[in-house]
Amino acid sequence: MSSEREPIGLESRMLRSVRWIVPLALAAAMLLIPSAAPADAAPALNNSAGGGAPAGGQRSDSLDWQVLSLDAIGCNAHETHFTTLLSGYNGGPERFRTIVDAGGLRYMDEDAGTPGSGNGQYGWSLYDSNSGGPTTAAFPLPPDTPVTVDLGLINGVGGPFVFLRQVVLSKCNGGTIVSDRVLIPDYAAIPTLTQVGAATFVALVGLLSLWVLRRRRAAAAGATRL
């Protein structure tokens, strides 16, 4: 009798082990999934108003300059207007920098100085300016051409970007925002485990546990027959 009860006890212990392994693996995987969208996730946009930038400097995770809405759009100077929100600024040397490119030409490169009003909302328009660097064209922007707007914060006069958001307009004549992403800091370079990856990891752990259980059951059954 004892030789028949022993495999049952062994199987019970193995099942309890599996019950611990799978939840622990799931918990570990969930810890690796970002609990919230990274700071480069674009806010809700009101965009129905219908080139490249210099390399970045040191990482500044706290700074953020968001586009809250596209309030007006046009091809002439001062006709395109955004409502933006600055946060994470602590009175340092960072300065506003705006670059506008369209059709391979640069229409605006402005150094607007330090954020005089600190954190909060700023109205932001596009117009002729070369206070931040040379331009190669003057407004108006070409119609039916995508417009790239780089909204950044640089580390002092002529310094590298410590924060850079790139907004792309479909066109200046009645267009909308078609892309809004943070380029600096480069959050995409930080490896994270996606939900699909976590589910795959958990499934593999579960399959491995079941395989081990079946092998042990087979071994226990063989020992019982002997």
C-alpha cells in the first residue's frame, strides 16, 4: 500500500511547486511592463484648426515641452499657432529653440531665450527668425508640403538639446498634426518588456513547468511498476 501512496504524494508536491512557479513568473513579468506611458507619449491633441536638429546633450528626464493644441494653421508668418505646456523647468540655463523645415529648406531657427514665465502654458507661433542658427528660406511655407517643427530646450546659448519634441504638420494650407514625438531624451533606446513579450515569457515558463511535471509523473509511474 505504501508503494502506491508514495507517487500520489510526490505528484501532489510537484503540483504545489508548479502553482508557485507560474504566479511568481507572472508577477516578475508584470514588473517589467511599464505601468504608464513614457514621457514622450503625446497628449490629447486638438489639431482640427484646419530636417534635422542638432544632437542632444546630457539627458534631462524632468523637462517636458508638450503641444496641447494646434489653434490655427497657415502658410504665412504668424499664421500657425500652438498652445504648449512647459514642465520640469527649474530656472536653469535651458533656452527655447524652435526649428521649422519644409521641402528641404529651413524657414525658422529661433533661440527664444530662457522661459521667462517658468513652467506653464505658452502660445507659440511660426515666423521668420534666425536667432538660433541660419535659415535657407523665408515664409510663406510651401503649400501641400509636410512641415517639421522642432520644439526644444537647449543647454545655454548655442548649447546642445537637452529636450526635443518633433511635431509634423501634414501641410500648412489646412493641414493637421500627423506626428508628435519626443526625440531627446530617447526613451525608445530603453529596453522594456512589452505585454506580448511578458505573455510569451509566462507561457514558456508554464510549458516548461508542465514538461517537468510530466517527466516526474512518468518517472514516478515507472518506479511504482518496479
